[in-house]
Amino acid sequence: MSAEPKKLGVIYNPKAGTRKVQKRWKEIKEYMDSKGVPYDYVQSEGFGSVERLAGILANNGYRTIVVVGGDGALNDVINGIMLSNAPDKENIAIGIIPNGIGNDFADYWEMSSDYKKAVDCIINNRRRKIDVGTCYYYDGEKHLTRYFLNAINIGLGARIVKITDQCRRFWGVKFLSYFMALLSIIFERKLYRMHLKINGEHIRGRIMTVCIGSAWGYGQAPSAVPYNGWLDVSVIYRPELLQLWSGLWMLIQGRILNHKVVMPYRTQKVKVLRAQNASVDLDGRILDRHFPLDISILHEAITLIIPN
């Protein structure tokens, strides 16, 4: 497979989402055809194949790669591109047609969930260079780097991701999936012994969750900007029960940084030296726990097609 000039490489991820989401692909394809969009498309076959396919498209000269899926599929695509051998990766454009359970990064850019508007956005081809987060760690055998566009969650946030994924398979509905995940752990308020290093400051203690965001990370890093070369970090300690409810309300309103149990930071590097028994996720993809983690930001390392 090799790319013709201006032809899009489209990756459809049927594994991400409900039956209704999966059926939308036929409608998306028909609409793209009606608009005369030049594209080749490939369909993922299972977990991990989206990353592999994105790498193949990048290596074969596709300069615009479109993902039909949610945050997890988008994370696979950015890792496929960044780990590929393609030249000038910062000029490879990513297009998004939201089609998954979680679309937080697309929501940040106010990308429509209406597939026709999403396709029109890609046709209009307005581009912006954006940052790419990096997470460097040792897996017990070799040093690895994983990339993210939205956020890394450590602790409660990552547990919600894991439980949401399990609930999704049962409920098949986005709202119910998140609600059931949240309900299952909301009163637990489990703490994790963590040791972080941010801006030269060592942060030690029992912490409920940490969000390291290039974008807003499901509202936990509401001031994050994915093109300023910085990471926003929210360190959230254990709230009292009443503080928990007020914190949820402030999270919904985008004011979580004003909560008493939240400590915000802005930095370019974070070192997670320890986070005992804590789960870690990058854009909704669970990372095997291997500490320490060295987290940083690559400024304007990729291009995104954004709405007008």
C-alpha cells in the first residue's frame, strides 16, 4: 500500500463502542463517497491493530490519517505514527471522526459528534500543530516510550477507565458506563502512596488520583492547552464525603482546580517515582505499572485537523 497525493488513510475501529456505533461506519463511508473524498480505508482487527495500521499508513506516505473511533483509538494512532519510520512526523495530520465511548479530546476541540460535520471538517482541512505527551518507562526487559494527546491518569482516574470498559461491554451505553463505573467506587475514596517530582519539588503522601494533562483530561486539567508546550497536573488528595460531592459538581463546571483537596501545577516534566498499587492510563489505554515514569511534552510534534 502506498499513498497517492492528497489521499486520506482512514482507520475504522469496530471494536470500540456499541453496536449502534459500529453500524455508523456504513453511513460515514457513504457520506465520504458522496462528497468525493479520496481515501483508502483499513479496518482494525482487535486490540493493538489500530496502532500497527497507523504505523503502516505513515510508513507508506499517507500524510493525513483519519481515525473513526474514540480516545483509545486516537491514542493508538498517535503511538503508531510516533513510533513509525515516517519522516517529518510533525506534518502528518490526524483527522478525527468521533465514534467511540469516550471522545474527550474531540470534545476539547468542539468537534461535532455528527459524522457529517466531522467529515466536512476534514474536507475543509484547517490544520494546527499540537503537542504530544511522552511517557518513558522500563517494562522489566527494555525501555519503552508511549505517547498521549489528552492525559495520563494515575490512581482513581485510571480505575474508572478500567471499570468503564467492563461496564461498557455490559451496558453498551456511554452514560451508563461512566455512571456505573463512578458509582462502584465513589464512596471508596481509596488512597495510593505516591512519590512525584514536579518542578524540582518532591511530593510524597497518600493521594487519591493524579491527572497529567496536555488537554483537559475529562475536566481534571481544565486549564491545559494542547499547543503551549506545557503539562497541567492536578494532584487530588482524599476528600471528605461532603467535599466529594462538591468536587464532582466543580468537576462538571470546570472549576475542579478551586477545590480544597486539589493541588495544581504547570510543568514540562513529571517524574512518578512511586504510585503503590495504582493503575495508570494514557488516553484511556491502561499501561502496565512500571515505575518510575518519566513524563514530558513534545511541543508541536504532530498536526491536527480542527473545526473552523
